[in-house]
Amino acid sequence: MRRSIRDAIVGFTVIGGIVGFASTALWLRGVRLGASHWTLTARFNDAAGLAERSPVTYRGILVGSVSSIAVTSEAVVAELEINNGDLRLPLPVSATVGAGSLLGGDATVALVSRGTPLPQDAPLPRGADCQPTRQLCNGGTVVGREAPSLSTVTATMQELLAQVQDERVIPNVAASLEQIEATTKEFEALTMQLQDELAKAAPVMRNLEAATAHMNNIVSSLDNPQTVSELKQTAANAAKLTAKIDAVGGDVAQLTGDTAFMEGVRNVTIGLGELFAEIYPAQIGQ
């Protein structure tokens, strides 16, 4: 009896060890018994060191792992296992693979969703009513991208340097700088010439300013009612004086035109001459 109990205990212990070992192996491979998980496929042009059991994150939170990787002539196809059955990802969704930091590290896959957030009652990825046109469903496929790393940055810099060397960008830049310098000198010479012309035109501008000031004074005087009244009075006086001069001139013309009057004036003049000759004979004779 005691032997049977001992054999049963040993048997159960062995079975428990086998179950524990299998559970540990499945846990290391990312398999969760009894968990609600779903899968999706990501296609990468460059997997950047991705391997099985690499972590899969969403918004920085671990949500699954890479279950398998297949390399084809067109792309690297990775099967991703998501352990969160309630994770609803609106389309479009992409998978970015990269190192843990710019300097390197274990490769990770980050899921990025740029779609409109789904409502709380949206179907689950494994649900029969999951809408593949609006959200990522079980068995769906996403586009993979490679995140920047030190190696990719270095390769990009090398390509840029090679392009610069091939297209002789530096000599072209030097020639452009020389042309810019020559244009700058011409512009400086033109500026100096304009300054000289402005200096020559300064007196003319001052005279114009003085003439403009005088014109403004004249215009302001003309706008003064008193000045206008004085100008009107002066014009009226000039008209009266002209009329008087015309009247006197008419009388003189009438007298000079009278023959008898002119003969009388002539006789008076001759008589006065003879009178003075008789009164002052000595002075006239001298």
C-alpha cells in the first residue's frame, strides 16, 4: 500500500514537472493558455534585426510578440501575436520596426494607428462582426516601416555625400557665391551713384520746397476773406482812376483839336514874349 502511494506521488510529480516545463516553454514563446489573443501579418522591406519573440508594442505598452518570421524575395513577412483581445485599432495601421534606441538594442515592433478612434462598443478583432474596412481584425495585414537608427542615418549621410560629390555641388556653390559677391559690389556702386545724384539734387529740392512754401502762403492769403476784399477795393480804385484819366485825355484831345483855341494860345504866347522883351531888353539882348 505504501509503495503504491509512493509510486503515485512520484508519477504526479513527474507529470507536474512536464506540465510546468511545457507551460514555461509556451510562455517564453509568447503563448498564453486561456488568453484571448489574435494575430496579424506585417510586411517589411527591411526587418532591421527582427527575430522571433521580439516584443510588439502599442503606444509604448507591450501588447504581444513576434510569433514567426519568413523571408521572401519581395519582403520580410512577420506574424504578430497580440495578447490583448480588447485592443481595437482603427485603420490605417502600420508597424514600425526598429532598435530600442538610436544606438542599437533589441528590435521591437511598434503598432501605429492614425485612424479615427473607434467607439467603446466597436467589435472585437476576433468577433464575427469585426469590420475590416474600419478596424484591424484578426488575420489582417499591415504595412511595415523601418524606424531611423544610427546605421540608417549613416547610410543616408553617405548617399548625400556621394550625391554631392557626383553633382559637384561645392564648386557650383562657390561659383554662385562669387556671382553673388559681384552682384553685391555692383549694387554698392549703384547705391553710391544714387547717393551722389541725390546730393546734387538737394539744392533743387530745397528751392522747390521754398517755392512750394511761397505758393502755400499765396494760396492761404487768397483764401483769406480780408485779402480778397482788399484786392477787390484796389481793382475798383484802379478802374475809377482809369476813368478819370480817360476823361482828362478826352478833354485835352478836344482842346488840341480846336483851331481857334490853338490860335489863341499861340497869340498869347507871342504877346507874352514881346512883353518880356520890352520889360527886360538888356537881358534878352545878351
